[in-house]
Amino acid sequence: MMAAFVEQEWGEKAYTFHRKIKALFDPKGLINPGVIINDDKEIHSKNLTLTPRQRIAVHKEIKRLKAKKRNLSLANFKKAMNMA
């Protein structure tokens, strides 16, 4: 489930009920902020991160470049990753 579509999936009545329950147990919004119950319909496209496999590949590439003592500028990194 994505926060932007939960209301469409569950319906307005169920979504409103879940929001009230969330507000009762977490009035300050500290537990999983922005997850599932969220007013921002674009939340699913914000704060994207790499997958664990992508992070490993990036860290390996950074180590490889450091071993060659290359300049780790963004342009050089993109070029090395064939992203230019």
C-alpha cells in the first residue's frame, strides 16, 4: 500500500476511521511519520533511496575509485558508473 492510494483502496469512511485511531495512539505523529496514513498525496515519490543492493554497488565503486586515487567529483562518479 502506498500512502497516496490508501484512501482509494479502503474508502473514505475506513480511511477516516484509521486516521482517528492513529491520532489517538500517536497524537504527535512520531511513530512512522508519513507511512500509510498521510495527507501528502505525493509522499510516494519523495525521499527515494537506493536499495540495499544498489548501496553495496555504490560503496564498492567508491572504494574502487579511491584505490585508483581518482577525483571523486559527481561528474567523474557518473562517468565511471556510465550514468553521464
